[in-house]
Amino acid sequence: MGDFLLVTIQVDLYDQLAENLESDLINTINKNNSKGVLIDISAVSIIDSFMGRILGNIAVMSKIMDAQTVVVGMQPAVAITLVELGLSLNGVISALNVEKGMDLLRAKMYNGDNEEQTYDDSNQ
Amino acid sequence: MTTATSKEELLIVKEQDVVPLRNRVKEYGVKIGMSILNQTKLITATSELVRNLLKYGGGGKVIIESVSNGRDQGVRVTFIDNGPGIKDISLAMKDGYSTGKSLGLGLPGTKRLVNEFDIQTELGNGTTVTIIKWKNG
Ligand SMILES: Nc1ncnc2c1ncn2[C@@H]1O[C@H](COP(=O)(O)OP(=O)(O)OP(=O)(O)O)[C@@H](O)[C@H]1O
Ligand SMILES: [Mg+2]
């Protein structure tokens, strides 16, 4: 995996656990000098404003440390609900699955492409 | 008319009570065959309101009910706290209004996610928020 960090969230997290994840992740990025972080949330069945804020914080913090965060595998029901709730995950880039997320990170790394975008493979 | 068929009450006093409550509400949705999308909306709304109950209301209780109106089945969740109440409800219902340095999404966002939303509050006496998500709503 080289410079990338893969984090899989297996259960719906308690707030304290989510906060721990945030600080652990920041420390690990720092220690390993990681350039990319993939957060697999395919097992997460709900994102409320608290969890959304944690994901946003991770994205912002990793960016400051020169790493790019990609959230992968968001369930469609979760995505739709987030929009209706009014929560925009600012700065959080998302991809369909781990593989696509990895492609996205590699592309960003080698092209030095720092633009924020959402990876869209809806035509494939 | 909306009638309740089954009902239970949960005491909410700490952050660790949030996930079990969400799971219980989900079970009520599953029991009546609610779609994953409607379950997700209901649980997300529950999560936002229980956070408000803890953060601003100082804890309280939550009642979960299976309800029916003759045409459809649904889940009703009532959040009751004895906190300070809300001074200006119309302000609190606005997107972006927060006294907690937060996003101010909880109340207006929750209203968008459910089919019925009611809020009663009295300064010094607490706040009660009631939501219903219909199975086919
Ligand atoms: N149960 C309650 N008791 C007292 N005040 C409340 C209660 N619920 C909400 N409020 C007031 O209404 C405001 C708006 O609530 P809302 O949930 O929309 O936003 P928030 O909690 O501040 O931010 P967010 O939910 O986005 O983290 C709160 O900031 C608070 O002042
Ligand atoms: Mg709130």
C-alpha cells in the first residue's frame, strides 16, 4: 500500500470512539508520513452531524499534514440522508469503493492535482 | 387518527445511550418493514434530537412507539427533557442557527427527514420534540 493508510470502520461508532479514531489517525499519518488516507465506511449505516464533523476534521487535518483523505463506500441511503439533513461534507472527497479510492489517491499524487472533486464513475 | 400499538421508554443520560437508542428505533422500523432509506432518515433524525436532548436539555427520556393511522404504519419517537427550554422556536428552526457553536442543522434537518414534526417548549420547563416516520412516507 506504500504511503497510503486504509482505515475500515466496522461498526457504528460511539462518539468517544469516533473522537479516538480522529486523533489516532492524525497521529498515524504524522508518524508514517502518509500521503493518503482511505476511510472505508461501507459498514456505517448512519452519519449524523457529529460523525460528519469528525470526517470533515480528519480531511482538514490530514490536508494540513500534506495527506489526502478519501472516504469510500458510503451507502446510498446514508448519502441521500446527508443531503436532506443539509450536511455537506466540505473538503471530503469520496469514491465508490476502496479500489476506486486508491486510483484517485494515486492520480492525485502523481499529477500533483490538488483540486477538490468528487470522483464520479456513474457512467461506467 | 394516530394510534399506538406498542411502546417503550428509554432513559437518556449519557453519550453511551445514543447508539443503543438508535438501534432500538431501527428495530421498530424493521418490524414494520420500513425501507432502508426511511430507516436511515428516521435514525439520523433520532440521533440529532437525542444529541440536543443531552447537550441542551441535560438528558431526559425518549419514548418509541409503533403507530398506525389506518392507512399506514410508522414509528413515533418523542424526546422529553426538563432543560431550559428554547426562547425563540422559529429562530431555532432556522438552518444555521446555533447557540452551541455548532452547525445549527439538527432541528431544521430533522424536520426535513421525517413526515411529522412537533416541538413544544416552555422556558425553564423543558422541551418535547415528537417525530413520526411513516413506512411509506
Ligand atoms: N432540547 C433543547 N433544549 C434547549 N435548547 C435546545 C434544545 N434543542 C435545541 N435547542 C436550541 O436550538 C438551537 C438549534 O438546534 P439545532 O439542533 O438545530 O442546532 P445545534 O444543536 O446548535 O447544532 P447541530 O445540531 O447542527 O450540531 C440550539 O443551538 C439550542 O440553542
Ligand atoms: Mg443539534
